[in-house]
Amino acid sequence: MSEITIERNVKMELNIYIGQKIKEFRTKEKMTQSDLAKVLNTTKQTISRYEKGDRKAGQDTLFALCDIFNVSIDDFFPPIQSAYTSNELVQAINDTVVQLTKPNQKIVLRTSEELLATQENELNEESLYEYHVFEKLSAGNGYDYMEDRNYDVYVKNRDDVVFFNKDIDHDFASWVYGDSMEPKYLDGSVALIKDTGFDYDGAIYAVDWDGQSYIKKVYKEKDGLRLVSLNDKYDDKFARWEEEPRIIGKVVGNFMPVER
């Protein structure tokens, strides 16, 4: 379709829209086409053509109609659309973010996560669920898991109570420390873990190894477990079977806590 054809179609659609508004306002004022024609000093046929969109109502005519119907000139035209449709806005955001450096992209991601959490909190203030977070799992170089190494005992003095607006089935919750699993698992977020054992290669697991704990993508190999970070600045770690690595559980959820 040529640009000339497109322009012609747009003009025709606009004339039809204006014609419909003229008819709408005329009907509202309980005027016939003949009544309106008499006020405008024109013919009934001309009014009919205006209303069908067959003829363009000029600027002087529209201003005269504004006085007759007591409306604004803007009332004859379609509402001004936002500069962006929803998809265009998302694309504009994406186009901007990809131009940022990685550190700045992380800031955008973290800020977006926080804004989303706040927004969801405001929308669902009465539907917040309580989570007891009482472990430290590393998404970096490893942290001591628990001094007593007892994964099943809830230690009251060492937990934090946080809130989120979704009730996610899990066995226990842990703080995430470090940036090795960014951008998905942010430093300071909460990981929800299910005591499933090993499920399949490439899933995210909590792993206890050599007195420390990790959240990593895990691959089971002949000689041990390969622990892989999502952040490509970190090298893989390899836990040999003789070092007795233990799958604590599978990470089934992750969120930034919201304030109550």
C-alpha cells in the first residue's frame, strides 16, 4: 500500500469520525438535519454528507458547530493517543537498557525488582505471607551453612521474618549473599528451597560442600558435582564425590521481601 493511499484512508476515517460526532451532538440537541442546515445557512444534503463522512467539515464550520452544540473543537476529534503503546514502551525501555554498562543494567534490574515488589505490596497489602528466613546460602564464594549443620531444626534466635505477596510451597527459606547468580538471584533476596534431592541437570540447587553452602546450577558428573554460576564473571566450581558434597534441596522460588 502506497503512502498516498494510506494518507487518503486516514483522512477518510477522520471525516467519518467527525461526521459521527456531528450526528451525535445534533441528536443530543434534538435537532433535525434540516434544523442544523438552517442555522449553518447550508442545505440538508450537505449536513447528511458531513455526517456520513462523504464531505469534510471545514474549520469555520467546526467552530460554528462548537458554538451551536456548546462543545470544544477537541470534542470532534479522536482522543490523543499516548506516545507509546504498551509494547512500544517496553521496546523503548529495552532499547535504552541494552545501551547501559553491565553495572548500570544491574542497578536498573535491582531498582525494577524493588519497584515491582513495592507495587505488588500496595496492591495486595492484605495478602502478604510470612516467611521465616534462618539460613545463609552463598551466591558467591560460600558461607557457613549452620554451625550445628542441622538443616531440619528451626533456630528461633537466628531467623528473620519477611513478607511476600505470594504463598510459595517450600521447606525452608534462606538469604542469598553475593552476585554470582545475578541477574536472577539478587544479593539480599530470599531463596525458597524444597528438600527434593537431585532432580535434573541444570536446575538451581542449594548445595552443602566442604563446610560451606552455595546456590548454583548443578550438573552431576562422573567424578562429582559441577557448580555453575549465572554471572559469567565467576568460574565453575567442582565438588568431588570424595569431598561429600550434599544437595540440600532445589530452589523453587526467589523474591525480594516487601515491607508490611
